[in-house]
Amino acid sequence: MLNEVKKSGTKSSTDKIERILITQPKPLSDKSPFFELERKYGVTLDFEPLISIVPILGKDFRQQKINISRFTGVIFTSRNAIDHFFRTCEENKITVSQDTKYFCITEAVALYLQKFILYRKRKVFYGADGTNKSLFDVMNKHKENLSFLYVCSENQQDSDIVNWLKNHNCDFELAFMYRSQSNDVKGAVGEKRFDIICFFTPSGIKSWFNNFPKFKQNGMVVGTFGDNTKAEAVKQGLTPQIIAPKPKSPSMITALDHFLAEHAKNN
């Protein structure tokens, strides 16, 4: 069973790791590094997204009375935010200035902008290690004379970013262009036993407990991506053991790889 009780609160270094739950959609390409982990360590990866992203349509966005064209800096913490920013601009026939600066939480998010703009380092910035602090360091260097648009989910904003903008007297607005909703995964994962579960958003953790309100970690290894996801995990009584991003683990894949390698070495 999913929440079967173990004797110890953490996984022993001698326990065999067989099944890992990745709480994201299954990659479309067989060349995904996730599948390389399966081959490398002989584990089984299950993919089950805990949340769905619902767009806020252009006509509904207009009710927020935000003039996108006036903002000279845009903050992105996910690829979803990028997708919905440019979708909203297209639906509302808004042309984004070529001089707009973009501030991204990670390099991977920044590189995703290539799908929509001509990527130039002088206008695309990202934190060194994927943490909020490193993002703030970059924003602090460019905040003078910039007005920031923080593109985020209607029901999930990063309070650290909002507080930083307020505390530094920045001209900013929150732009709600999508919202997240919990998926019902009880039937898909409820009877399986996982050794590791990897979370990527605070909303994902909340969805998990919506599905399994009596869930206890009980020896399962928990991985979290991002400061806010880690904080939500701790709030829900979980103890994350795989944590990303870090300088040597900028992604969940690299963090998981390092954990599995260390586990294999101990065995």
C-alpha cells in the first residue's frame, strides 16, 4: 500500500530502491534523462502529475486591468508562466517590447524563452543556483528604473518574491494568467508502494494531501524542487532528503542521480 508503515522514519542505506514516483507528466521523448536513470540504476519510474494548469483566458485577464506594455521587467519562476504570458499577449494582441528584460528562477527556465524570443544575454537573467536569493541578487543589479510584472498562478504565488519587491520599493504588479487545480490520483497510485516521491511545487504537495489526507512518510524518501516546495513539505510534516536546486544539483534529475549513486555505493 502507498502509505504502508515501516519500522523506521527514514530509508536505510541498505533498503533496495525499486520504484520512484515523479509527480510530473511522463516525458514525450525516450531520450529524457529520467529514462536514463531507470537504465542506470535498475529502478522503475512512475509519472503522475498532481496538478493541472488551467489558463485564464485573455478576456478574463483583461478584468485585472494590467497594461502589460508598460512593464520593462518580467519575472518567471516556471515554464508554465512563460507559456501563459506569451499566450495572453497573443490573445490580447499585445506586442512585447524587444527591450523587455526577463528574470528567471533557473537557467533552464531562461533557456525556454528561446521558444518565444530572440535570446540575448543582455536581456535574459537568471539566478546562479536556482534559489530565490540568487534571483534577488540578479534583480537587485537591474531594479533601478524597471517596473516588474510577476507572472504567476492565481492560487500560487511565491510570497518571498512579493515581499522582496515590496521591501525594495519596486514598481510591480502580479499578473494572474493561469491557475492550478488538484488531480485525482487515488486510483492511479493509491495501491502502489513507492520508495521515493519527488515533488516540484507547493500545489503538488497540497494536491497529494488532498488525495491522501492520512499519508505519513514512514520511511519513504521525499524529494523537493525549490525553496517553497521544500517549505510546504516541512509544513505538512515531511522530511525532504533529496533537495534541489543546489550548486551541484541544479535539477531534480541531477539531485536524484546523486542520491541513487550514493545509495548504490553504500550497498
